[in-house]
Amino acid sequence: MTKIIPQPGILDIELYEGGASHVDGVSNVVKLSSNENPFGASEAAKEAFRKVAFDLHRYPSSDHRALREAIGEKHGLDPARVICGAGSDEIIAFLCQAYAGPGDEVIHTEHGFALYKIGALANGATPVEVSERERVTDVDAILAACSERTKLVFIANPNNPTGTMIGEGELTRLAAGLPEQALLVIDGAYAEYVEGYDGGARLVDARDNVFMTRTFSKLYGLGALRVGWGYGPDHVIGVLNRVRGPFNLSQAALVAAEAAIGDTAWTEKCRNDNTRLRAWLAEALAGHGVVSDTSMANFILARFSSQAEAEACDTFLRSEGLIVRRVAGYKLPNCLRITVGDEPSCRRVAHAVGQFM
Ligand code: PMP
């Protein structure tokens, strides 16, 4: 009989069970577990999406030129060195397919995004977990973990689920200290929330061992359409374009993202509201004895005194129609990650946590 055997280690991957948006028997439910934009996508993006509905028989653009040019213009980047993917998830997967195989090591941080480890395991590479320092990326620990087998080093900046970030000087020190065969990937899924931060673009331009990933799923509110992108050196873009399927993004996704990037009034409103409500929520929770690190993203990592308390609070919030995220799988068992919602949602969360505590 045939024996079909998966990659060694692949069954170590935990199945994703988040994403629920309802609670049985509870009405007025608000989902605050996936770091989505509570205000939705810009009207311009929705309009562009609607228009595509009349042209469904055509394959989408395969070179994504219009979107890459819009991204290049917005961020001052060379469009030839931009690659688009079905979410930044897909860019991460391409990087792992292209650069990590059996015998290779992929570094990720202790509380880093799960897909880095999944990408390594799915391709037969070995994920190497590096400690953070008080929930902040520790450059010295990463450099100490590097070896001649290290192929990829993933850090999210700001990090998910901690919300913390490191500065440009630290990123530069990390890139400069890597072994020559290793590529640093700076995941900027939440970079748009940080006023004035380039997500690592300048570092990509200055070096040939740094790659940046970004997404339209967060500030741009287009999670449903799956649009992400990467920016990197020519040699990496050339490799990833060979891994990428020619029609990996739908035309609806491409045109909506292009329209979204042009609607700066909407993104500025969403960013400003997030900054204001994030500060309000953090302070309100602290007033109830639930502390958090300063978050630079669109969520807060609320810390409880124990795993039991965090889980009991999660259960209570759920009964109140508030879905937040347990992060025990990210080695943060006493924490809950709470997306910064609109103002009524933030008030509901603060009130419910107050009742619970
Ligand atoms: N990186 C980080 C750090 C994330 O939090 C997420 C979304 N959860 C992603 C990448 C992937 O986002 P998307 O595939 O929607 O672009």
C-alpha cells in the first residue's frame, strides 16, 4: 500500500481556530480578535470593487503593474522591486518556499507571528525560536542564534501580538550583523499605524539582505480581499516572481487596493482614530488593574495576573458579545489581545473588563 508521508514536523503546526464572528445565543456581537479596521474600507475602494463585477470572464493583471506603481508612488519606492501577494501571508509563504528547505533554519521571535514557523515547517526547514526581552524583539539574541544554516530571519515591527517595536538603529544593527546567506524580513503589517515610519524601506534600499512585507488588510480595511506586498532587492524579487503564480491576485483585489491607497483622507482618519482610541482603551483597562505595553499597532495586549484570570475574562467578554483573542499559542498565556475597535466597542470592552475585575 502507498504510504503518503507529510514533511517531518508539519504536524507540529497548530490549526488556526480564530476568525469566529458570532457567539451562540448572544446578539450585538463585535469581533475584536483579528486586528481588522473597525471603520471598514474606503468608499473609493468599495466603488472600484463594485465596477469589476461586470468583467468577471477576464483573468486579472498578471504583472500587477498599476498597483505596484501606486504603491511605488505612495511610498517613494521603485515599483520594479515591489511584488504583490494574496495577503502578506502569501509573500511570507513565497519567501519560505524560495529560501528555506531541509537543513535550513528560519529564525522567528518568541512571541512572533505564527506563519513564520509554519512557513519553515511546511518546507522542511527548522524554525528557530529566539527569546524576546520583556516582549520586545531582542537583536542581540537573534544575532546569537544565527548560524551558517540561517536562511531567513523574520521580525514583525510593530510586532503581533505584543504591539511593541524596535527603532531603525536596531534594525540596521540586525541587518549588518547577519551571516551572509541570511535574509532579514521586516514584516510591516502594522507599519501604517506608526506615523512617519517607513516599515524598513530605507534599510531595504541601503542593503541587499533586507526585505519588507506590508498589507492592505489592516489600516486599509481590505482583509476580505487578500492583498499584501513585499519590497526588496532585485535578486530576491526575481526569485519570488518565479515562485508566484501569474494570477495570484483577483482583479477585484487589485483595483480595490489601488483605489484604497489613493484615499489618504480615509486612511488618516482611521489612523488618528486608532491612536486616540488605543490610548483611551489602554488607560481605561489600566484603571481596572489590567496593564499593557505601549502598543504601536491597532490592538492592545492586555496582561492579567494568571492564565486562569485571562481565560475567565475572555469567557466573560464573550458572554457580553465581545470576541477577543487568546494568545497562549504565542507563549503569552496570561494575556488577551484586543483589537482597538470603534468608540462604542472600546467603551463596551472597558466596561466589561471593569465588571469582570
Ligand atoms: N504579519 C503579521 C504580523 C500579521 O499580524 C498578519 C495578520 N494577522 C499578517 C502578517 C498577514 O496579514 P495578511 O495576510 O492579511 O496581509
